[in-house]
Amino acid sequence: MKGRRLARIALPLIAALGLAVACSDPAAPGGSDTATTSSGPAGSTSSGAVPTTGTPPTTTGDGESGSGSGDASSTGAAACDPAQLALAERGFIPRGEGRPGNLLERCGEDRWYFAAPSESTVEVKLTRTDGAAITAAIAYPDELPAEVWGAALTAPIASADAPGSAIFAVPRSGEFALHVRSDEPELGAGYDLEIRCILGCERETTRFPVLLVHGWTGFENIGPLTYFYGVAKMLAELGFPHEVAVLDPYNHTEIRAAQLVAQIDETLATWRARKVDLLGHSQGGIDSRCAVSTFGYGDRVSALMTIASPHRGTYVTDLALGLAPGAVEVVVGALLNFVGAVTAQQKSDALASFYSLSEKHMIEEFNPANPDDPRVKYISYTGRTCNAAGFLNPNNDCQDLVDPLIGFSHDILALNRGVNDGLVTVESAKWGDYRGEMIADHIDEVGQILGVTDPKFDHLEFYRDRVRELAAEQH
């Protein structure tokens, strides 16, 4: 009986002693007994505990080096699953800026974003300031979190006792993701981030690719690929990521918008991007609103900039369709001639386009059915022009003479609706954050015809500045 009592006392003591050994504190992160140094591809350096492949640091829970399970047990907290760390979105880092004083939570992984242009090189520097050693990876922003570490665009960037850095030769313009995690997920960590340009710093980029969306096309010298005359070439030379949408020359907004969403998907895949910026002229801006609201693409669009888009319709199409009293045949004939519709099918498609841009449709049907998406930034601009009498009148403050191709519609709008660019009134073009007028008519606004515009309006400069606006506002 006495032996049994001793056994009952001794066994718990032995178990307690064993537990105390198992729960002893792990070695300090980055200590000389565990720290290693590795080097990745040429130009990439790192220090600290670094995985030798593209896989993330892991914890085994078996007492091996790199395990943080002992700390979790001593505090009573559950061990972290390195395959299911909590992802924290930490925001965007503009080029040339840093983010000091960051705290990586226990069992967490931070994701930052930064943008860089093609043909440039940046340095990404990671400095551990407290807690466990940490590792970072650069990846495309559309990469699934579980795939980031195996698909990283550079060798892992590691920091323990010393900072780690990577020299990143940028493969394409736009946004990249930067993931940061602890080598011992059970332990939190403090760290600083710095991103600076080294080469090609004169080049420019937006976060997201810009998709240029055209309006009516079909008249001489204008087609979908040259509608924004010289703009795509200019953007490419500066470094901006972009694509040009190719929609039906004229058709109902919902038909063109359906074509547009397919091209948004293609643009996202081509550029490995999370979102796009839509820049639409005339009906292209209305198609873009439809893509966001009717087709539910607000989660894939960062900014929607419209140039002379008839958000409240354009009165000349109401006249052409007999929706407003007036000379229907004269106006519809002039509009069909303007867009170059010759065949019966082309005329049918053009009439569908006219209806979708009429005041009746836009005000009574389209706008109520397509409210703004709060996730998208809406920006608008328009042009202003006048006829010869207005141009020569010093009191009129009009600096652009309307192109004869749209002189008829300018005068109709001026008489019935007010100041306009030849097809769209200034008031109708205002939407969201309205930022002003161009010295241009509806044709000059896209650099037509063949780059010849009013001497006071440089369309390439205008679009360059608009895309720079998007970049400065982190779109």
C-alpha cells in the first residue's frame, strides 16, 4: 500500500518535470546556432533563417530548429498552421517610400502592394526590428496566397540579425504583391519595409492597366485600333500598362458592355492584375458604367474616367429617333452619315446605339438601373466648342471652332440644351468627380482626324496627364 502511494505521488512529479522540459523557451531568433545565410539569383541578397527553396518557412512542432510550438504550449495558445495563416491586407506603398514600424501578428501573414514600370529595377529591403526572423516574397498580385511562396518572382528576402534585400528587375508594368511572414509563425515580429528605384526611374506606371474604351466609330480614318489617335503608342513609350478595347462600332450599350467585360477579363489575365482602370470616350464611358453596374464588375475596376460621355443622354439622338419634336429625317440622316452607317444592318445597329444614348433612355432607364458602385472612383471630363459666330465673339470665351462634321448637332444642342462639344453638353458629361473642360470638340477630344486638333489643345498631353492622375491617386 505504501509503494502504491509513492507511485501516485512520483508519477505526476515526473510528468511535470517532462512538461517543463518540453515547454522550455526556444533559442533566440537569429542566434548563431541556427542562423544561416543564403543568396538567391544574381542581385538578390538575404540574411537570417532562409528557406532554401521557394516554399514558405514552416513549423514542425517536433522540437526541430525553426519550430515555435514550445512557445505556443507554454502560453496555452494553439499552434499555428503554416498552411492557413491569417492574411492581413496592409495597403499600397508608393515608389520611393517606406513603411517602418510594422507589427506582424502571431499566426499571420502580411500582404503589401507596390507598383513599378517595366524596364526598371527596384530594391526591396526588409529589416526585422523585433521578435522572430522574417521572410518576404514578391509575386504577381493575382497569385493565390497558397501559391505565392512557390511562385515568387525573386529569391526569398530574409531578415534576422541583419536586413535582407532583393534587386527586382520588373517584368511588366503595374502592381506587385509583397508577402511577409515569420519563420516561426507562433511568434510575432516587428519589421520595416523600404522600396526604392535603382534603374529606369524615369519610366511611369499606374497600379492597374488602363483599358481605353472607344465611342462611335466607322467614319473615315477612324477605327477601334486608331480611335484614340497615337495615345496607345504614347502610353507604351512612357511605360504605362494599357489595352485598347475593340467593340462594335455602334450598337446598344448592353451589347457593347457585354463585349467590354470579356475584354476586361482578358486584360486582367494578360497583365496578371487584380483590377483595371477604364477610360471611356463618348459611348465608351456609358459602356463602362454598364460593365461595372449591370454586369457586376465593380470588384475588378479601380477607376472609371469618362471623357464627354452623355450620362444624361444627348438631345440630338432623341430628335433622330422622333422622341422629341423636330426634323427626324434630317437629323437621323446626318447622324448616320457621321458614323458611316451604310448597310441596313449598320443602320439598325446605329439606331440601337442612338436610342441607348438618348435623354429618354439615359434618364428614365439607364441611370436608375446603373447606380455608381462605391468601390469604383468615377471621374469625368468634357470638351467645349462653338460655331463661327460664337468663336469670333470676344465675349463668348470660346477658344475652339467646331468641326464641320458635327456643326449641325452643335447648333441644335446649343439652341436647345446649352454649351456642348458638338455632340454632348457639358452638363450631360458631368458625372462623379467632374474635373473640367477641354478646348476641344467631340472629334478633337480623341485626336481626330489623324492627330489634327485645335492648336490650343494637345490631345496626347491631355491623355498623358489623365493617366498620370490615375497613377498619383493609386489607381
